[in-house]
Amino acid sequence: MNKKIFTIISIVLAAMFVFTACGQSAATEEAAAAVSAEESDAAAAEAPAETASDEGRVLTVWHYESDTGAMGMSWLAAKEKFEASHPGVTVEMDNTRGFEQIRQTASMVLNSDEAPDVMEYNKGNATAGLLSQQGLLTDMTAEVEKRGWDKILTGGMQTTSRYENGVMGSGAWYGITNYGEFVMVYYNKDLFAQYGVEVPTTYDEFVAAMDTFVAAGLIPVATGATEYPAQQVFYELVLSKADEALINAYELYQGDVDFHDEAFTFGAQEMANWVEKGYIDRNSTSLGAEDMGLAFESGEYPMMITGSWWYGRLMTEITNFDWGIFLFPGNTYNPGSGGNLWIIPENSENKDLAYDWIEATLDPEVQAIMGNAGGIPVNADLTAITDPKVQELVAAFNEFSPGAAFYPDWPAAGLYDALVGDVQELINGTMTPSQMLDAIDVFYNENKSQ
């Protein structure tokens, strides 16, 4: 499973060319001087030409992070550093396309001449794995080894960067992450104190806490079911009964998956119970991730179950109450992995610059900016991260790391949309838990990578 990696790798490339000239006569010396002068003139002529070749070049970077979020802030710093080291090159960053739009249109865009030079993209068999199979991504393996990125991203951090026949975990490098991520429970400390609720450490204590809030007229958990949040709640419940063998079978095809086993049955039935008991709002079927986050920020909900990608935003946007985090109570395993990938489209016109861009985002100074803004860097000096709130996040990530269980939508192409729809129907009551599991079973086995 994933292990937290915080290392600083310094890569020094040095080349030394020694020219010697000697002669016995003045004529020879003059000839050597003439040759040397010609070589100097040629070198001088070449230098401006080399600089001029970069003049006007544009590196297009697509991503979907907020400029005020940890990753967005660090990548703006990377842009400044990149342009300073690449005179004449302009980095055009575009984050107007959201996660959903990029996810839905990636195959079409990357198969056209509109493809960016480098792009943030989701990891897993159904996303980066599928695009690699379609020949739309650049195989970065040689560059990874040359630049030492495989020494920065080690162990489980490599799992989502490497794909063979579309299946993650081995083979060629088709993406590079520069941060870690995991799903946790965010909680409103003020509401917990107001209603005398302690941070739960077991699932039974978690249920008791939610019962207390329901009795007080509050919906305990903010969520959104038109996107990823609700299916991640379902997966947390499955993982409360899962072991490593089930996770590896489901995510990595290392065995058969029984979707009516104890773990999946508990997850589906318990989520239906959460709706009936009022732990999550039935109206969440019309809400997205942004709606969920803003509702939690308003102070209306005691808790929100979602990823560390929200952490930096909450640090800057919550000003009217105190908040904290804890791992899903009682779970050994939780959703999470290395972060989204930088991928280089096969149609990229500036692959050399794209590699340099990825290098810039892995720079320790840039990584420290991410860390202090609430992200989880993979190549930062931890002594440079001083914010107590970030230290709380790093501590939680270290606790989480041995139990990284990836994400529920990764194993099969199209599973994300299928899970969104199935979980919505479960919340609406238009599918029973057993019917939902049947639907997931059929879709998973018809669409998983072979």
C-alpha cells in the first residue's frame, strides 16, 4: 500500500569539455588562434540563435485546481520559476475546465490538435489507464529515469503513475503526481463542543455522534451525490469491513470480487440506513461537490466526508468557526493515493518544455509552498512547513498511508458515472441495496480492463 514519502532529491547534470591547443611555431600558433577565433564567433552566433529558438514559445497547461487552493498556489509559483529559467517561453495556465469537463472530454480533446502540452488528469484504470491504452499519452519512462523522478515517487506512490495494458501498478510511466491525497472526515469543532460530542474513534461512536446531531435537528454529514462525494461515503462503509485481499481484487484484479460479500453488502445497506436515519440528506442527489463544500463552510453541517484536496481551501475560506479532521472511525483502510497526474498528450508540440514543467512542480521550494498552503507534498523539506494546521494534515496522512485503498471508480472505464447513478438511486430509494450491488457487479465485470 502507499507509504508517505517526503524526500529531497538533488539532480546534478555536469558536462565538461576541455580544449587544448599547442604548437611549435608562430605560424601554428596564429593558425590555432584563427581557428579559435572562428570557433568563438561560431559559438557566439549559435548562442543567440538558441535563445531565439525559444522566443515566443508557449507551453499550454490545463488543470482544474483553484488558484487559492494548495496545488493551484504552488503551480503558480512553479510558473514563475519556470518562466525565469526559460527566457522567451510563456506558460499559459487554464483552469476554466473543471474536473468533470476534463474527465468527460479527455479522449476527444487529446485525439485532436487542440490538446494542451501538459494536463492534470485523474489516475486509475478507467482514466489514465484507458488513455494510455488508446495511445493518447506519452510514455515518460526514459525521462522519469533520467531525471530521477522514480527516486522521488517510490513504493505505492508509483502505482497510479504506471500502466501496463491499461492496468495500474506496473509497466511504463504515463503520469507523474506531485502531491498525495486521502479521504477523511472534516468536522466543525464548534458544533461538536456545543452538543457535547467527542471525536469518535470507533464506528459505534461515530453512529452515536450522528444520532446526537439528528436529535438536535441537524443533518450530520454534508455530501453531494451528483459527483464523487457520495460514492466515496459508500466506499468508506465498504472499507470498514474490507481486507487487503478484497481491495487488491477489486482495484488491481488480483482475484475475483463478490459484490454480495460482507463488505459490499454492509456498505450498501448501511448507506441506505444513513439516509433513513437522516445522517445524510436525501436532497443530496441534486447537489455536487462544490455545493457540499460550501454548505460545510457555512457552518450548517457538523461534518463532511471528502478528500484532502479541500484542505487548503478550508484554511483560507472558513473564518467563522474552528474545524479539524479525523480518519473515518474504525477503518484500517481509506480512499486515497498519490494525487492526480501530470500527463503529456502524445500530440503535445512542446514535450521538452512539458518535462521541464513537471520538474518545476517537483521543486522543493514549490513543494514547500504547497505544504504550507494545506497540500501534501512529495518532495519537500518538512522543516520548511511550519503551519500548525498543515502539520495536523501531515500527521493524519502519515496515519492513513499504510491503509491507502485507492478509489471506488478506478477499476473500470465508465465506473465513475455508473457509481454516481447507482448511489443516487440508493439515496432516492429507487434501488434497494441488493439491486445496487447487482448493478455494480454487472457494470464492473463488463467494463474492467482485460
